[in-house]
Amino acid sequence: MVVGYAAFSSVLNIKGTTGISSNWDIKITQITEETKTGEAVTTTDESGNKKISGVGTLTATVEADLFSPGDSIEYDIVITNQGTINAKLDKITKTESNNPVIKFETSGLTEGDTLNAGSTATLKLKITYDSNVTSQPENLEGSMTITLDYVQADETSEVPGGNVGNETAAEKLIATEVTTGEGLYSDEYELGRYTYKGADPNNYITFNDELWRIIAVESDGTLKIIRPNSIGKLAWDSTSSNNWARPATLNTYLNSDYYNTLSENSKSVIQEHTWAVGTITDYSNLSNQIAGEKAAQWTGKVGLISASDFVRANYDIERCGVSLSASNSSSCLPTNYIYLFVQNNSSDLWIINPYDGSPSLGNSIQNGIGVTSSWVGYNGTIDVLPALYLTSDI
């Protein structure tokens, strides 16, 4: 009663089908505390350690304290198929909460989902103290058990995203590599990375029930994608910090307000990733541009394209060069699909790299010019096209 008046535990049981082979190995590999509302906290022991357990096992347990009606706390439980046999989520069983004022909600997994060998899935668990409660409840504890029953999957069964068997989206895309014209090229500047180039390469993807474009297949197998239509005109940083990782106000907006508008299924396939957010000082050499970008890094879920993303989208770099303020834009920029987004929006758009100057608040791709080294004032607003990374196992 002193530390809070609702404590509970939630047990997740994952049952691996027995007798298949010694390579059947599905485990809980990560449990993280996510969004909290009100004063909700994860319970701690006498040493101050959070009461979250079960990593590396088949049973996850979380305990939390809720203090006031409306308090809530969310957890992500990552399940990994560490074996060599594809698995399918055959059944999800949930017991009823033994306390009506404590609500347990799950999302992210659906019966029939395939968990391929080497891939992960995330169960999202949200626990809420009913906001409609108006008096002290007699029962101060609540618990619920969720059982995930995995069985062997048919090797030829369709998996989320339309892949077959163990083949990932990255592997399917890399198989389409080209060396001329529009399409997916091996990136000569980063080993193992593949980049889409041209005015209209076949890099379309449906994400969040919207049409997006794939920028690159990264060396880690993730897919970097961009929304080709603006979510609105916003300032890069209204505090004039010139530092995306500070965070800039646009960084905060994209990773909170905008991120929360995405569907739960969409959030489940976003990979938190390292982004190159350094300042560019050499506008004549692409290798130096990339090195400048990588001089500063930030880890997050939603960002913007970099200057080098824009330049590398042009399949005619040999003729057009890598200048970020292209004087030959009339003939070269139309061979760049990202630049055509700018033309279609009849506007400018932000990139993630700050401007090298003072005052300095972010670079932009300007309609009719290309990426410029001129700044837009701290209260200036231009178009925002979010970018993000999709997990390598889709």
C-alpha cells in the first residue's frame, strides 16, 4: 500500500513442439520496458533491479506497480527462432485477468504467423489500471497468463510479407541487382549495401497501408525506406541547436507524435537503427561526404534521408558528378527518383544532416537545385518525408 496499490505478474509460456529435431530452439531473447503512462513503474527488488525475467528461457515474467486509475505500462517480449526449423504460431491462449480493474492487452502476434529459422517476433503487452475506477479496489493484485504454442511450419507455407521458406525480402531484392539503367546496384562506397538508382526504379513497397519506396538494402539485411509524400511542413529544429541527436525538434516529433500514428503491425517491423547524422564539409567527393555523415551517429526508429542517400539515387553519377549544388540539374537530377519527389511536391525537403555554417539548422533538397548548403531559418518550415529501417527478417 505504501509503494503502490496494484502489483501483479504476467507469465508467458512458449511451448516448442517436441520430437522434431535437436535444432528446434525457440526462446524469449529480449524483454524491454516501453511506454509508460502516469506513475506506472516496473517493480524492483531490494537491490533496485527490475523484476523482469525470462530472457533465454520459455517463460517471461514481468511485475509492475500501478498507482492511479489510467496508469499503464507496456513491454516488448522478443521471441527468437534460434533453431533450423521454421515454426508457426499455432495458438494463442489467454487466461482471464483475475482482477477486473487491471486490464491486460496484447498485440503484435497473430495465430498462423510464421517464425522462420533465425528470425524474431515481438509480443507487445500493455497493462492498464482501469481509468473508470472511482474508489479504492478491494483486490490489489492482478495476473494473467498468455501461452504461445508454436509448431513446425510447412517449409513451403507463405510467411508474412509474401516470402517463401527461409528467403528474406533482402535476399529476393539482391537477386534483382543490375549494373546499367535503373534498378538495384551494389554500392561501391559501402561493402554489402545495395542502392536503388534512377528516375523510377521498381522499389515500391507497401508499409503502414501506404506506398513507400526502398532506398537501400543495408549490409545488415535491413531495408531503408522513405515515404514519398510529405507529412507536412515542419521546422528542422525550432531551438536552433544544429544537432539532430540533441534531439532536434523534428527528431522528437518523428519518434513520438508521428511514430504513434503508425499501426501496431507497422511498428513491429521497424528496426531501431544507427543513422549517420554528421555534418558535410566536402561537397565535391562522395566518399568524403559519407565519411562526414558517419562522423556523428544517432540511434533511433524514424529519421530522414542523408545527403549521400540523395546523391546515390542518381544512376548517372559518372556523368553528373556528386556535387550537392548541381549546376547541371536540368539534365542530371531527373535521373534521380528522390529528386522527383521534390518536384512532385513543388517544394523543398529536409535531410538529416545539419548545415555546415552559422546560423545552422539543417540541409535541404531544394526544388530545381538539388541538395544545398544553404540553411533555412530555425522557424522555417519545409516538407518532411520520413525514412526508417525495416527488420532484416521480413
